[in-house]
Amino acid sequence: MRRLILLRHAKSDRGNPSLPDLARPLNQRGQEAATRIGAYMAKHDLVPDLVLCSTAERARETWDLVAKGFAKPAPVTFDKRLYNADTDKIVAVVQETPVEAHTVMVVGHNPGMQDAATSLLAAGDVDLRANLLQKLPTGGLAVIDFAVDDWTAVHPRSGRLDRFVTPRRLAPDTA
């Protein structure tokens, strides 16, 4: 069994148009959302063995704030291939994951994260799948389980959606 946690970076700050896209930080709402998602993940024992994160500042910040929710954060690899990656690239990076990691988290960007999540699904709650198909908002979290022994066996329509969570659905004090 393998578990893939896909997390779209939290809301970024677009207030400084002179900053390159890679350098955009999170805004206050994004910081609060990432912290809330981290608390939710820790409370529900959604702790990854390995994190694969885009090199964009907003993705790095998202992971840093999520990681604060864990007693012992997972090792992280910052991978430039995940910056604005499409579905095929995201899946290819996941397929390279060492077999020792059973739960892997990817922190990245839309539209690739939403497209990857929806393309990997074959089963799961119908309403949650429909919501995910409509939108993976900033800070949105999709947890997908695969009945495989190796990450190389992960492919489109092979996963089951365990949960889909958005920061807005989590009350600040009840994550």
C-alpha cells in the first residue's frame, strides 16, 4: 500500500509585481491556511515519510508551515521539476520515489496538482471526487491511496481518494 498526499501551495502574495514568479511568498491568508492544514495533518496522522516540494518560494513556505505541525517533520527534497509541472511530470517524479517511503507528499502548483489528482483516481467518495474535479484551491489537500507495493506501479486511474480537505472547510480552532 502506498499513500500520496498532494498539497497545492497556499495563497501567495501578488503585491510586488517586480518579484519573479519563483520568488513570490505567501500572503497572511496563505500562512494561516498552511498552518491550519499542518495541524489537520498532524491530528489525523497524515505524516509523510518523504516530501517532494517545488522550488518556488510559496511552495517552500507552505511546506515549512505545514511541517511545524509535526513532532518530527519528514525529510524534504526540493525538486525544480515540480515548479508548474504537468500531470505526467508529477507522476514521473512520484514514480522515482524509493520503495522505503510508503507515504509521500508533493507540494506543488495548479493546474498540474489538480490534474494529477483527478487523473490518478479510480475510486473514492463520489462527492469529494466531484469537488476535487471542480477545483483544488490554494492550500487544498488530496490524499490518495494505491494498492501497490512500489511507486513505479502508480499510474492514472489506479488510486482511491481517501480525503479531500481545503483550508476553508477547517475552522481555525478545530483543524
